[in-house]
Amino acid sequence: MVRRGAEKKGQVTIFVIIAIVIVVAAASYFIFKDTLFPTKVSTTFEPVETNFLNCIQEKALVGIKILESKGGYIENPNFISGSQYMPFSSQLDFLGVGIPYWSSISGNNLPIDQVPTKSEIQNQLQDYLNREIQNCKFNSFYSEGFQIIKGKTTSEVSLSNNFVKVFVDMDLKMTKGDETQTITNHQVEVDSELGNLYNDALEFYNKEKSENFLENYSVDILRNYAPVDGVELTCAPKVWNADTIFGTLKNATEANFFALRNNNNDTDYFNLKLPIDSGLRILNSASWPNSYEVSPASSQILVAKPVGTQEGLGIIGFCYVPYHFVYNIRYPVLIQLTRNDEIFQFPLPIILDGNFPRGTQNETDKVNVSFQDIDLCNDVAKSNATISLVNANGNSVDGNISYECFSSSCYVGSTTSGVLQTRVPQCANGKIVVDSPGYKEAIQEFSSVSGGSSIIALSKIYPKKVSLKLNNAKGNENSIVTFTSQDSSETYTLLYPQNKKLNLTAGNYDVQVYTYDNSSIKFPASTSQQCVQVPSGILGIVGITHEECSNVPVPEQNLTNILVAGGKAKVSFTEEDLAKSNKIQITFDRYNSPSSLNELQVIYTLVDAKSVEVKLI
């Protein structure tokens, strides 16, 4: 049996629920009425609204094109500069447009991560439309008697795989004669592959980040187009010009990266086999910022010395040149993904350290992590410093000053009348680096924790022509000339007669010359006798020895670039000597071309002991 009080309570509850439903329904109507029941545009104002929707669509298409051309950005992030060591900065200049790197390394060797999220892309387009929609014009309607007033624009963008929806909340008040209508909500749908392209770009980026497959291709290019490791049969040093190597690498990089594709041919070396459906191009240009380094190298010359010519190695019977060079390479590539004539592009850095791709987490990266939030040029405490530059005569010299601390290089200013008063980051073991035209780069340790002053003497550079005076020359000789500074251990190398100019500063030098006959000499097969002392007596412990000889066959050899002259000298040049002279003349004698390997070894011994005459004239 149900009590009457309970019946009343149940009836009250039902009325409360009904009231809530009515309130919610009413609120929903007023909130969503323009979406659920779009305002019907009168025939009078329908052309105006259609014109406005077309304008929104055009603005959206322009915004989408900008997003695709700049890796998901319309407004670039704050610019971060690069350096000579890390030339990337935070964006790549492509045809006059700055495209943000999705990842990069700053000039201070700190990581830059700029991969935009889907919501950030939508927000960029929304902000763009909020500005641009206000520029929609209705000029043709004013002449027909329309009055049109635009309100504040608020846009909302929804990014799908193959279309973009744009919702615009803006009062568009239209009046003609006695008729007036205000339309607030406007919606367009734009056909676009932006969503699909962005998804494929993320897939590409994540795979490259985890596998470094672009760097692996770069290693292949390096080893195919530059001397890295190897052995060659020759009795003369192997010599390469670093600038020529770098030029070859740059051209090969452009061609090989452009050849990369993503297709169904699994056996093709250039097929990346990526799980994406977009078309793919990878661009590189030798004119983009880059950095190429190689060691060991003497100035711009790479030299590998022969083995088998030294005293005591004649038993080998031939000469060979082993070489191993280590490269550090940095350059950008631009990834382009295409669908239905739409192109989405973003740049990435390629970094090789010591002939290998950069590691995902090596010791250098671990150090960088602890400094990733510190800008050593701006965020650390600074001290006052006075830096003065003078030449060898004590006169003032102007130059550009940088201060190096850890892996950071901070430009601090230029001198005026040889003096710069500035503030530099506090660093216990920092270095002042001076760059002054016509003078050798100067580096001086400077602990700036408590500030202070420093006077730096610069060494003037004197360009000199080198002339070799070779007695008994036959006209087919090539020479390698090296000047090694006894003060700084820097080495300057010339390939003569192809190169005849050298930049020197005052100081003490070790000079070495090797001259080679640039012709082919055939050494016939021969047999040489090699003898050694071996123990005699019982078990060889009596201490008596006897000589045992054996014949060692030496195969026929056809050698080129045979050493025929050379020598060495120690010289000192003052600034006065260099200023008064025009060229450096080196005089020495040529030997007759050897006819056997034994004679060749004798020439090497003579050259190592021979002196050459070096004088300024």
C-alpha cells in the first residue's frame, strides 16, 4: 500500500525533471539555433552572404597554402641564430621565405624543437582568418544601395584529412531600403590535403628521428665522393685539396638527395620505403648554409705519406700510401610532400660527426641537456671587460670581438680606435677571439669572472708568391711545399706549380720540400738477397750465431710520381722582412730519376738530410 505523502513527493520530482528538461531545451535552442536551424537568408541579401562565404573560402585557401609552404606555420617562432660551427639557425631561407626547421641546433649547440601540433596549426589559421576576413570587400553591392556593417570576427577551424571546416562568428548586418537582416554564423568547407600531408610529414619526421636514415645516405655520399679510408700503391704522397673535395661533396649531395624517392620498387637503392602515401622530394642546395671540416689537414691540403720508402723498409719491395680522414659535416635538406598539386615542406639538419651520423643520445647530447634552458650569451651573469688591439708596432687596430665559453661563441662588439669596453659572460676558462681583416685570427684565454682588461697583439698577414728554383729541372716536376710554424704548429701547404701563393705572418718556420717526377717509371722484376744472423749451437743457447741468406723476389712495378728532389730548412721572418719582399724563393738540386727501388730509397734518404735555400726577394 502506497502512502499519499509518497505520491505527492513522486509527483513533485516528476515536475522538477520536466522543468529542467524545458530549461535545457530552451537554452540549447538559443545556443545552437543557428547551427541546428540556420538563419534563412532572404533573397535580397543572399548574394551578399554568398559573396562573403566565397571570400572566407579564398582567405582560408591562402592561409592553408602559407601553412603548407612553411611547415605548419603562418607566423614563425622567434628567430634563433646559428654559427659557423652550426649554420642552421631556427629557419631555412628558401626563395626568400623563412621556413622553420622542425628540429635544429642553435649556434650555441643547443637543440631546437619546433614541430607544430595539429591544434597549433588550427590556431595559426584561426588567427590568420580573424585578421584577413575583416578585409573582405562588398564594393559592388554599395553601388546597388546596400548598407553592410561587419562586426568582430571570431573564427574556428577544424582540420580533417582531406578538407578544412571554417566556422566564422561575425555579425554581418545588411540593409537595403526598408529591409534589414543580420547573419551571425557563417560556415565553409575547403577541399584540402593539409591534414593528410601533415600526418605523412609527422610519419617521415618520427622515422628520421629514430633511424637517422637521411644521415646514413649522407655517409654513403661521403664515402663515395671523398677520400675517407684507403690504401693506394704509390711511392709518392697522396695529396687532395679540401676545397675541391667539399665542392664535389656539395654537388653530389644535391644530386643524390634529389634522387631519393618513396615508391614500390623494393630493390632500388634510392627507395626510402616509408609508410606514407604522399609524393616525396628531398632538396639540398650548395648555396644554403653549411659547414664542412676535415682532419688531419694542412691548411686546405690533405696529405697521406707513403710507407715503404723509409730506411729499413726496403725489404717490402713496394710502396703504399694508407690514409684515414675524419669529416664533420653540417647542411640542411628540405622535405617536400605532395598530394593533388599541394606541397607541404619543412627543413631538417643533416649532421655527421667523425664520419658517422649524429647519435640519438651521446655524451655531447647529455652535456647539452643540462644547458638546454640556458642562453650562455644572454642569460648568464656578465662582467665588465676592456679589450685593446694593437699590431706589432704597438699601433691600434680595429677588429670584431667574440667571447667563447664552453661550446658557445658570443659576439660582444667591435673596437673603436683599437679599444672595446663591453660586458662578457662570466666564465672561468673563456677565450677572446679576434677577427680583423688583414690580420691572423687571435685567440687569448681570458677569465672573466671578475672582469678585467686584455691587450692583444695581432700578427699582420703578408701574401707571398712562392718560387721554386730547381737546378737540373726537366720540366715535368710537381712539388709539395710545407711551412710549419714553430710558434703555433700551424702548417701551410702548397701544391706547386698549381698553387704559388701563401699567406704568412712573422715568425719561425720549418720548411719542407718534396719534388716528384710526373712521369711513369717501370722497375723490372728482380731478386734481392736478405741475410740475417741466427743462433748456432745446441738449442741456440751457446751464444754463437751464423748468417743465413735467402732470395726475396721483387715483382715488376710501374710507378708514377717518383721522388727526385727536396730538402728542408729552418727560417725566421720578421715583419720588416715580409713587408719589404715580394716573394719567397726556394733553391735546391734535382737528382737523376731512379732506375730501381734501391735507388729510390737512397733518394728518400738524401732528401731527408738535404738542406734547401730559402730567401725573401
